[in-house]
Amino acid sequence: MFLKSENTYLRALEPTDLEFLYTLENDISVWHVGNTLTPYSKFVLEQYLENAALDIYTIKQLRLVICNASEEAVGAVDLYDFDPMHRRAGVGIAIAPGHRKNGHASDALQLLLSYCQNTLMLHQLFCSVTASNLKSIDLFTKAGFKSIGIRKDWLRTPDGWEDVVEFQKVF
């Protein structure tokens, strides 16, 4: 397995991931980050899983499951808005509640960075992080992403408007 560290590995989605994805995608505490307003049905997620095996060059995105050393799914990492001409993609990461603070996000991001640079031969990655998400800001900063700007009042939340920090990593 080439996307593996001591405690974490990344793998392709499997049909057996339906329940895990259902739980992860329907966590309303993070919906505002992904601009989601409605729950995902199992039917929609089954269709998604059927197409997940398509090549990143075809569907312009890639989702990998983050697993711990016990082979338990603990999160997901995504490449989105893949642009093969300009060799860039957006990156997002989610760790399931109960598995946070175990280093899996950092490990997964490092594995993904290596894959993007050495296999996909991307020139850069970008991401958007809510200004209040200090753990994610720290995660991306430690991985070498640079803050390139702030979108003021970008996301409407139940508590009011929130800024979003834009990050970029050029290889």
C-alpha cells in the first residue's frame, strides 16, 4: 500500500463504506463548511459510490477514505475542482467525531500531498477554512500551505457571518 504512514493509510472508497459516508455526510455540525443544507440519502450516496471509481481526470474529483492502523475508517480526504491543464485542485478533509486529535488528519494530508506532487504531478493545492476553525488553520499551515487572503463575511452560520481564510500550497 503506497498511501500509508505508521498510523494512517488512505484507500479508495468501497461499497461497504455506505454507512460510514452516511454518518460523515449527515453531520450537521460541519454542513456550513461544505455549503450543505439538506441531508444525503443512502440512495444518493450509493450512486456516488458507483461513480467513485471513475478516474480523477474524468470526474474532476477524488475522495479517499482515511483509515487508522486497525483498518477502521476514521475520515475522508477530498480533491475537488481538479484542473489538469493548470495542474491544481482543492483539498478538503473531515475526521469523524470520536477519531479527532489522533494525528490522522495530519498524516492523511501528508500522504495526500505526496500523492498530488509525485503521482498526479500537480503544481498546487488550495483550500478554504473558516476563520474560527483554528485546528484546520494549524493543520494546513503546518503542512506548508500559505494564507493568501480572507473572504469577509463569506459564510452565513446560525451565529452570524463568518470569514473564510484561503490557503494555497505551491509545490
